[in-house]
Amino acid sequence: MHLNATLFVQLVVFLVLGWVTMKFIWPPLIQAIDERRQKIAAGLAAAEEGTKSLGEAQRKISQLETEAKARAQLIIIDTEKRAQAIVEAAKVQAKIEGERLVAAAKVEAEQQLVRVKTALRDRVADLAVAGAEEILKREVDARTHADLLTQLKGQL
């Protein structure tokens, strides 16, 4: 009988412990497992959402990068066109200034030519008068006359 009483006591203890476990230990344990399962599910959902957001952000970055490159290319082209226009305007302005300077130089050269011609005429006239005076002062013979003309040619 000892075996039966021990077996009976062990059965009662097992049933009491089973009931205590089912009543007091098992529900908080299941609740903690369920909360952990929900946190893991929420974390996985957040990770999946983050992955989607990352993909979307990378797509937007790629699109913005493409747009920025296109805008930069347009700015470069526009800047090159503006630079060409400035260079062309400078060329035209330089050509006009060059033509003005050439015209001014021609006018100045013509004025100097007129002054030189006038001075030369005055000098030739003075020499002619001086030569005539010398001829008239001396006696008129062919040899003296030729020598005076040679001297005048030398002075001219």
C-alpha cells in the first residue's frame, strides 16, 4: 500500500502543480510570448516598410540626380552660349574700335602730308627766290649759271 499511497500523493501533487501552472504560470507566459510575437511582427513590418522606403528614396535620389545633371548640362550650355555672345560682342566692338583708330590714323596722316607738302612748297619757293637773287647778284654767264643751278639742286 505504500506504493499506492505514494502514487496517489504524486498524482495529487502532479494535478495541483498542473492546475497551478495552468492557472498562474501559463497565462502570463503565453501573454509574454504573444507580446513578443507581436513585437517581432511589428519589427518585421517596420523593416519591410523601411526597405520599401529605402527603395523609394533611392529611386527619388536617382531621379533627382538625373534631373540635376540635366539642369547642370542646360546651365553649362546656356553659359557657353552667353560666353559666345559676349565674345562676339567684344569682337564687333574691337572691330569698330579698330576701324575708328585706322580712320583717325588716316586723317592724321593726311593732315601731316598736307603740312609737309606746304612746308616743302614754302622751302622750294624760298630756295627759288634765294637762287634767283644769287643769279641776279652775279653776272649772267653760262658757267656761273650752271654752278648756281647745281648748288640749288644740292639744297633741294
